[in-house]
Amino acid sequence: MNQTAHASWVAAGFGVATKLLTERLCLRPMEMSDAPALHHFFSDPIAMQHWSKPHATFADTENWVRMTVESPANETREFTILRDGDIIGKAGIWKAPQLGYFLRRDCWGNGYMSETLAALIPHLSETMGLSVMTAEVDPQNEPSIKLLKQFGFRETRRGKKDYFDGVKWVDTAYYERQS
């Protein structure tokens, strides 16, 4: 069965899902209580090598989660990814229409992010009214580029040393997907 077709939406309120359920995963809106689990991978230098400087302290992660959960729902919708009740990552829209995602390193290569995006992209497009989604990626992050292409994103341009990752200036590949 197609993962998108299999995903069930458990909706509440104004059409904003409280949970998205896939065959193996539960996606739910990020909460402050997620900070300890998220800190394990936000502080992992290998997992963070294509995104940003690893969080040096738990307070760094707590501040990031607080900023995320307190952002207006029309701009930011971040979901925590759970497998068997264990937090393994996050994915969502940050400053619409930018898509971002992150997966715990021991979960790489198992198709979890493909499964997540198969449910999340149509949900976010519909509930946020997004006709376009964008993504910014380190050009050296080939698995992420392959994932974006799998979901119809196409590269629109490349920036040279246009993003400061907290340590150094790095290149960026910009991607876009039309709904």
C-alpha cells in the first residue's frame, strides 16, 4: 500500500492534525517535553555536520524547541517523529514554506524519513495552503538531496559560502517543489 494512502490523519480543531500515523511511525506536533530526546541528536556532531553547529548545552536545544513551539502556526509546523514511542527525529515547515527534517543517526537508511515526508508533505500543503515548498541543503548531503528529488523537489540554484553553520561559511543548494 502507498505510504501516503496508508497515512491516517487524526485531526482536531481547525483542521490541524494532532497526529499523523504511518505504517511504522507517529508524527505529532513538537512539544517542550521533546527537548531532552532531541538534544541527543542536536548535540551529535556527525548528525549535525550538514545542518548547523551542534548544540553545546541542553539550554541550546531547549531554546530551539521553545522558539519552534511558540512560533505562529501559519509560519511553523514542526512534528516530532516517533517509532514505537521513541523520538527518532523531527520534520516540518519552518518559516513557511521551508521544509526541514532531521533523523537520529542510528535510524538513517531505514526509510523513516521517506515514510515521514510521504505523510507530511501532503498534510502540510493542504493544512497550510502551501502551493510551493522549499528546502535548503548542504550540496554534500547526497542522501538528503536524493530524498528531496524523490518527492518532486528540483534544484533552483546554488549559493557559494552563503550560510554560516555556526563554525564556518558553507555552500547551499536551494530546492523547490510545486504542489
